[in-house]
Amino acid sequence: MLTSLARIRSDDAATFYESRQGQRTALLLNDRLQSIMPPMRGRRILGIGYTAPYLPESAEFAVSGRLQHPQTQRTTRSQTRNIPWADCIVSSGRLPFDDLSMNAVLVVHGLEFTRFAPDFLRAIWRTLSDDGVLTLVVPNRSGYWAHTDATPFGHGIPYSSGQLTRLLDQALFRIEHHSSALMTPPAALSVTQGRLMERAGRTLRLPCGGVHVVTARKNVYAGTPLIDEKLCVPLPRQVAEPA
């Protein structure tokens, strides 16, 4: 039976994170992110999607790149007042940053809203330094959070574990960590902090998490796929004749 929260539709991520459920969601996810992300002090980080509640203040340089999507393109004054990082709107296929310019990229409310995920990940690959780290928070296709419109995680395209693994492999990323988070259904966060369920789920490795939390690095030694001979454009053979 659906709860009353499940029948509510999320206006956008900014509105959600101003609510009690949104604040507790950010608290739970930040606990997990802090345990798996490398230290950001003195480093450059790019947040894509809607990362205002998650960007670390310790980074030397941080950018919040909100996607051009109804769930992520709006922000509120309370979430941008005295922010220690830059804020902008970006296109998922074209990131306006130099090659190898970021030490880390954090994607929350991003991958599920992109029109063509391989192009999005390749744009991130280009922006990351060779030793950089990509951190993804992606809705779990089999989790409760992907099946209610009450949160931003219920919008866009959710992924299974296998789909996410194949997608990152094809984009030349090597997964270093893959776990679940948000074990507590969103409706329950109105009456509980959810931390007990998070600890239990992490200890028992329960498959009921609402989101995948993944860290990956660039596979800089991966070979480039060969072009099919049938697709090669025939060129006229030129032979130099002696004078």
C-alpha cells in the first residue's frame, strides 16, 4: 500500500532539500560520501546534477554545475547564500571545463536525467585528471526510492547494478567501490533519522538500498575499440613514381 508521501510529486530538488525528508536524506548520503570520497582539501571538485547539499567546503576550488532539467535547474536563495563555491548551469553532453582540470567529480541527480549517458560520462572522463575520482549517486531500479515521485530520485531513469557497471566500463571507468544507501523508505524519514537502518544495511549488505553509491577512476590504459573494416572509408592508393 502506498503511503501518503508516495502520492506527492516532487517539484524539484531545491524544494525537496528544504523539507525535513530532504534534509535527512542529505544527512544520510553525506555520511556515506564522507566515508568513501578522498580528502578534498586543496583539490578541485566539480558537482554535476544538484550537489548543493553535498559539495565539501574543504576543497580549494568547487563548482556546482546544475543540469538543464526541471528537477535540477532551480536553486533557492537559502542554498546559495554565502556559498564557498561557484554555481552554474551546464549541459550534460558539453561540460565547459578544461581537459584534466578537476581532481574529483561528484554526480547526484545527474546520470538519471541525461539524454545520452555515454556522452555524459565521456565528458566527465575528459574533465577529470588522470588520477581523479568520479563519485556517482544513482537511483536503484529495484529500490523503493525510484518508484515514488515524492523525491528527485523518483524521476529520470534508474539503473540496476549490472546496467551501471556496464555503462561505466564502456565509458572507460574502473569501479573501485560500489554500495547502496538510503535503506529507509522516504516516508519513514519523517519520523526517524534512518541512521540505524543505514548501518544495518551496510553491515548486512542488504540489496534494498534506494541508491547506488559508486566511486570510479579513469581507465587510462584501456584500448580504443577498433573500427570495423566495413566502416573504413576507402582511400585511393598513391604510389610515388621515380622521376
